[in-house]
Amino acid sequence: MNGNTRSSITKGLKIKIVLKADQRTGKLIEGIVKDILTNSPTHPHGIKVRLESGEVGRVKEVL
């Protein structure tokens, strides 16, 4: 599953995101979804979420 469709992301899901500062390097951070921040049903760069740790980024992988 990829992180481009909002319907595939739910609260409590384990995912990997890329932070804004790490977009050039592509460094991924693993965490659990706390909030879904993107309102549109799809986004070409990934749905923006907030992790339980407080970090905000775009979903790149659903685990």
C-alpha cells in the first residue's frame, strides 16, 4: 500500500513518513498515526499526517 490515498490511512496505523526537512535525502521515520492532516482524498506526494511522537510529514510507506 502507498500513502497517496487518504482512505488507506487510519489513526493507529503503523507507517513511515518523510519530514519536510528530510525530503531531499528521503530519510524515513517510523511511527503511528495520531492525526490525518490532508483533507483531499489523494495527494501525489503522500498524505500529510501527525505521528503520536508529534512529528509531521508525508506518508511514504504503510507497514
